Amino acid sequence: GGCLQSRLISGEGVLNMLQWKTSWECFDWNQNHCADNAAALANDWLVQYDIDFANLMQFRSEDFTPPTGWVGLSTERDACEGEDKTTLVFNDQRWSKLESPAAHSTGCLDGQVGPYVLQAFKSKDSSRNVSGIIAICAQFPVPKQRPSMDDLPILIGLNRTLAAIMNATGISNVVILADTNRKNTLPSDRITKVLHLPGRAVSTRLLRSCCSVNNFASSAFAYDRIIANFGAGGNPLMETKMLLEDPIPTWLYQERDGV
């Protein structure tokens, strides 16, 4: 899939974020050294764009390690159906994760489908006005009812978990980095409303990010998004850059039995 890099500028400071879902075949089939190349590229981006928070999806190898200065928090590979995996990577020079069990959660959004990592952080930078952030990295399950792509009851369980962590930590600033599996007909503020987040939704531009197997054929497939409930000075859009577009690197293509 495509890879989004965003920059959120506000009175709370600057946040640089990254959302990338590669294919499971990249790490499982690993043709053309795909796993090593993907890991190296992700780590280069973390450094190049000075990332605060990243969601690296389907990085299924236990050997993947972020570069010095970043730490990864992953779901277990076999925790959700299909062995889908997501990894929240944070800059530990600027952020420290709260160690209380009440500040962290991992699981599946819809029964056994859709892995997520939710973690509360405190800033190490005293110059920031924002004292804490809750980061959610997730893969939303494919909608059960097409073509609306709009069935969001899958987030009800996450809503309860998020509310409990917000209450326990006193942190209300939230960032969501996700493959939403939703078309661009679904505005990002629908997601923040379902999660009952305070404040106004600020989102990356809804750029097509799916799928490499069909050469990113539809501009409606704005699946990958980064959303916050604060910042941008009233602008509903973050600075957004698509890092992977067609043609994508040839090593990302994985083919077996003609598929």
C-alpha cells in the first residue's frame, strides 16, 4: 500500500507522523529481499522525517528493530485473525510511554479481526504546551456491508477502551494512525465522532493508498489516514505527503502462482 507522512503544526508544537501498511507477502514470501528492504526503508523514513509516531503494519518479522532513538510496540502476530500485525513506533527522545497498565491496550477491533495498539505518552520536551498524547495504531476490518464502507460499530469496543485510558491518564489529545479500509466518501471526522473524541478532527488529505496489486487504480481508496483531535490552527487538514506512489519499488511486488 501507499505510505503517508504527515506534519501537524499547532500551539502544542510539531508532530511528524508516518502510516505505512506493506503487504503480508513482503515479510512471509520475502521475494527480492522485500522484508529487509521494507525494514531499511521504514527506518530511513523515521530518521529522514524526524518521526514522532509511526504505524508500521504487517512488519511480521520478529527481527525488525527500529533505529536508535525509536522504540516499537507491537501486537502479537497470532493475536488476530489472519496473523495481521501492527507496530506503533515512537520517538523515545521526545516521548516516554506511561508504564501503568491503565495507559496501554492491545487487541482486535472486531472479535478476532483488526489489530490495534493504544498507548498513552508524556512529552519529554518541557517547551511543548501539550503534556501528553494517546496514540492509536490500527487496522480497521474490511466493512461487512458494501458499498457504504461506513459500518463503524467495530470501533465501539475501542471507544470504551480509549475512554477508560483518557480517564485514567487525564490525556485528551489523541492521534490515530490507521489503515481504515474505508473509501474517501467517509470523512475522517466520522471516525473521531464514533470514538467520542473532544475537539475538531484534523486529518491527512484523503489520498489513494491502495492497492499496489491493482496499480492504485481507484482514487476512492483513501484507506490510510492519520487523524488527530487537536492542532492545525483550525485547518481541518494536516500537511500530507505520499511517500510511495506508482510506480513503487520493484522489490515490493510479490508474486506466486501468477498472483
